[in-house]
Amino acid sequence: MNIVILDGYTLNPGDLDWAPIEALGNVTKYDRSAPDEIVDRAKDADALLVNKVVLTEAILEQLPKLRYIGVEATGFNNIDIEAAQKRNIIVTNVKAYGPASVAQHTFALLLALVNRIETHSQSVAKGDWVASPDFAYWKTPLTELAGKTMGLVGLGDIGSQVAKIAVALGMKVIAYRKNPAQTINPDITMVTLESVFKNSDVISLHCPLTDETKDLINADTIAWMKPSAILINTGRGPLINEADLAAALKEKRIGGAGLDVLSAEPPKADNPLLSAPN
């Protein structure tokens, strides 16, 4: 079996061992693959392993030998699933490989915004605390999360882990998911999507990217949010209309945003969020 890994560096920059994969067949590894390199590199593959490489119908139709695509991540919006199904290509993802780490990072982003540790660390290093006339030295207010409302959009493995941490911090948790009946956690109140936006102090996105959720955060949904609300996105960049969010941040219509993902990664130099405050 010919196995081709198209963007191995994303998953394994050198700290993991490919040996278990290599035991399955003839493996060819590429650290990165540009769109115009994919077909030539994958033309003899029975199986492809990808992380963020995009496999469109136009690409798949040029790979008649392909029978399997393994996505080395949870999200699989980079694969044209319908095109794969038409060609009897099996597609799998890695479910629940990162709930703990992504949930931890969700709160790292949130705490960066409410505690501003980096701001204060840099200020102390510049000598501002040394020069302070008072022992109580601070550059920004501290927002206490206890008593605040965490609103979750999506309540799968990651969203549920985020909810646990929020409850431990004394936050009230409300959530929206397509099938609310799947949630039996008494610490989570299921509400409408509009209610999440209108009533949350922190909104955290944990839903997949689909046609329905693309640009979920836009001028209209931002208008529902509290002016002090903080938005966290550790899901997919296109869940957010970046121009609308950047405008809201610049006009102080929401309190801040913590973003792990963008529509294009690495970001383009003209991405409006790179120059937006908070």
C-alpha cells in the first residue's frame, strides 16, 4: 500500500515517530505541499494523510487510485466529503484528540484578556512598578470571571470540557447546540443561539465549520452581544466575518476577542484583525 503524508510538519515537527505508520506500507512524507503539488505527489497513493491540506473535487478526480483519506485532526472541512463519497473514498478524522488542550487554551486566551498578564509583565520589566508610588500597582482593571456567564456555541467534547472549567471558576454556563436533548449536564442551561449572544459575558465557539456556521459572527450577531462581551474562537477561522469583528473591536462595540484561528493561516498581511485593539 502506498501512503503519502502531504503536510507532515503540521502534525509532527520532529517530536513524534512515524514508525507505526511506516509499518503499514510504503510511506512518502512531505513537510508541506502547495496546492499545485498535491496531484503529482498523491497520484500513486492508496491512502493520504493530511492535516490542513485542502482536497477538493477537482483534486480527487485526478487521483483514481485513492481509497482512503486520514485527517490528522478533528475538523475535516478541508475535505470535499461529497466528492470523496462519490468515489468510494473512505474519510476518517481523529475525534477527541485535543479536548483538554483546546479547553486549556480557550481559558489561556480568556485570561490573557481579563488579567492582562503580558501587559503587566512588560510594564514591570520597563520599571513601571519600581517607579510606582503605591504598592497597589496595576495598568488595567482585572475582570473577575466568577459570577459571569459563559456562553458556548457547540457542546461536543471540547465544549463540554470548557464548560467544566467554567463551572470550576464559578461561572454560569449556557449553551447552544443543534440537538439540545443530548445534554443532560445540570450545570449547563441549553438556550437558543440568540440567547447565547445576548446574555453571555464570554462567548466561546466550539462548533464545526459548515455552510450554516460560516460567518456565524457577523455585524448582526455582534449587535446582539453586550458591549463588554469577550469572544473566544478556538474552532475555525471562517466562523467569523473578520471585517465585521475588526470594526466592532475598533468601535468598542464588544470588549475583546481571543482568536486561535483565522480565515487564512498564516494570516495575510492585510487581515483587519491584526491591527484591531483588544
